[in-house]
Amino acid sequence: MTENEPAIDTIALQLVRLHRLRDRSLAQLKDRSGIDPAGFVVLFRLVCDGPMRSGALAEAVHSDASTVSRQVAQLVERGLVVRAADPDDGRATVLQVTDYGRETAERIRTRRRESVAIVTENWSDADRATFAALLARFVDDYDAARPTLLTRSPALSSTAMENDS
């Protein structure tokens, strides 16, 4: 791979652009729902994986315990998640989604699917399928490459990448 390969540069620039657009959209959604966008991630992880301890949840969402604790507090305050005794160790607690939390997650999931459908409404079924497969591959490969990315030189810091537009 050459350093100046046009496709790589285009992908990198479009990812930055997508990230910024998504951040703006999520900020507007928070205003309507009252849930921080990072809270969505925590809620969906609990819906998908079931009850778990806070530490396991932090690991599952690739975040630190204090950040997850703030997000969980927000979800508990809104009645989306409850703390319950851990069935394996009564001294510990697990976080579990309430019925209201499941309904909220389903509304968010439906809105997300509708948004993607609107964005891709002029795409062929084949284009959607190709994009879905390539995006899943990209995200899987990104996840696998994370350890390498995290050990790169400081010149490739997240601040430098975020300002690259």
C-alpha cells in the first residue's frame, strides 16, 4: 500500500466527515430523548447481552468504569435500567434492562433503521448488500487492528486524526 493511495485518503476523510455528522445528529437526538448518545450504547449492550456487572459492561463497550458508571446512573434515573442482586454473588449487583428500557431500545433501533433506509432509499438492493458486507468487514478489521493502532507513534494521535478534514 502506498502512503498516498487515493482510496485510503478518501475513506479516512469520509470517516471523519461521517463522525462529525453523526455527532451533530446524536446531539440533536439527545435534546429530544434526554439520553446521552453514549447511554444508547450501554443500553443496547445490556439488551443484547443481558444482565451484567458494571465492570463487564465497561469492557463490553470499550470504555472505562467511571464513564460507564455515569451512563448507567442516567439510565437508572430514567427507569431504563435497574441494579439487581447478582444471582451468582448476592453481595454484588448486576445491571439489567427494564421493560421500559427494552421498549425505548426498540424505538431507537426502529428510528435508526428508518434513518438508514432514508439515506439509502435510492440505492439498489445489491448496493445496500455490498455496502453492508464491506462495512461489517471494515468494522471487524478495525476491531482486530485496534491493538496495533493504539501502539502507533504519537504523530497518529486521535487529536491529529480528528483535526484531519
